[in-house]
Amino acid sequence: MHVGLGPSGSGAAGGQQAYSWRWLQIEFDGISALTAPVVIAAFEGWNDAGEAASAAVTHLGVVWDATAIGEIDPEDYYDFQVTRPVLEVTDGQTRRLSWPTTRLARVRPEGLDGLSKDIILVHGIEPNMRWRGFCSELVEAFTELGAELVILVGALLADSPHTRPVPVTVAASDDKLAAALQIEPVDYQGPTGIVGVLQDACTSAGIAAVSLWAAVPHYVAQAPSPKATLSLLRGVEDILDAPMPLGDLPDEARAWERGVDELAEQDSEVADYVRALEEAKDATDLPEASGDAIAREFERYLRRRGDRGEHGGPR
């Protein structure tokens, strides 16, 4: 629902028209025409075990040098006694007051390796109230921006050993999208967070949406969780069929795993528990090592090699 009469514009460099749109709670300034935009979104809170999901979007925003384009007015969606604003004081002077909200940023195609699409990064905090209205505002914005796909990333706590690859469960908005992305069927019935509600809202609005959930070991739930963040970005790679800029994340994931190994070695009960999880995980995964699964992993390996330098290190 528009508050104003629609886009108002002023001339932009290169002859393009730059627009300033105002939604009920979202304002975008200076957006020129977008190219096949894809949304990548994460929300802090219940959906963000180990802060793995929000870290993935933050990482992309930094390495891609994303440009902020808008944010939701938090007044209707956040309880400020629960999710408090943050005050920054430097040298005894108040410098900035930041309100909890959901922010959007844009990455232009020329800044992306192997992608010819605009990327809209959404980094938010799970709202405290009025989830349906919150999702309606975002979906309307995605529709006006012409989003072709919405990728939602989340993380949950699970009985998963830290020594094995972090499992990522993928769910698509419809069977056609699942087949196109070669997503393996998954069954779930239980509580959800804003990620699940927003995916449902996108589906109802006819916007293709896919969610990725990383399983963070529950015994090392504290942030950061770089190994889970890395697995989520690998999942985004598979969906977009293009390499993601990983930076130092592979090294950070290895260092994280070594650190957890050292902690586990200091406690025999924890070490025994990890071994039990490893045995259960290996017993579950072994029957699934089919020819098709191995072929898919090999295809991913070849695709990821395209994002490596001459000496095999990540870019």
C-alpha cells in the first residue's frame, strides 16, 4: 500500500531515472533500474543460532561494498523494552542512537563475480509483534523492486557434531522451483520464526522463495559460528550457480573447529558425546552416499574451483 502517489524522480547519471519510493514503513531513495534482482535475507534472533545466518549477510555486505537503500520504520514492529536501541558514546559525547530495525542494501551487477543480477541484502531483527504486517511490507517492497527470487538464510541448534560438514536443509516455495534447483525433499512440522513466515508470504504473493537452514552444534551455540556461515554461503552458491566471495571464512572455520576440538579434549564427557554424535551422523549419511549425491557434490566442487586463484586459495 503506497502512502504517496507513486515514484517521484530526478535525473541520474547516464540518463537513467532515479526514484524515491515511500511505502507504509519502508523508504527507498535514489534507486535506478534493477537487473533481475535477487533478495538474500537474514534475521537476528530465534532464526539465527550462533549468529551464523546474520553473519552470512553481513559478510556479503562488507565484501561486496553494498549500498544502503532503505529500512523499515521500527515503531510498529519492535518492543523497545525487549529489543532496545543502542547508544554510542565516544569521549563522553553521545554520537549516535541506533534503533532496532530491518535494513536493505543493494549490490550492483558490475561488482559481482559471475552474476549479472542486482542483489538486495536484507539484514534485520526478528520483529516482536505484527509479523503479518511486517512481512506484507517486505513483500510489497520486493514486488515493486521486481525481485525474481528471495533467498532466506537461517540457523538452528541441532545434534550435529562440529567435526563434520554443517548440514544445510533447503526448502523451496513450490515443486517446480525445487526441481529446478535440484533440492532434495525435506519434511518438517513444528514452530517457525520470521524466516518461515516471510517465505510463506512470498509464496502467497507469487514470488519464488527458498530457505536455507544450517544446523549449528548445540553444545557450541555461542557466536560466532563461521563454519555454519560458510555452509550457508555454499548453499547460496548452489542456488545462484555462481561463486560467493568467501574471504577468510574457510580459515576462520578451520580455526573454529580446532578451538572446539581443544575444548572437547579437556572434558572427557564432552569428547564421548561428540564421538557418539559422529557415529550417529556417519551411520545416517553412509546409505545416502548414492551415485547421484556424489555427482552433485562433484559438480559443486568443479563450480567452486572457478572462484579460486592460481594457487588454489579462496579469493
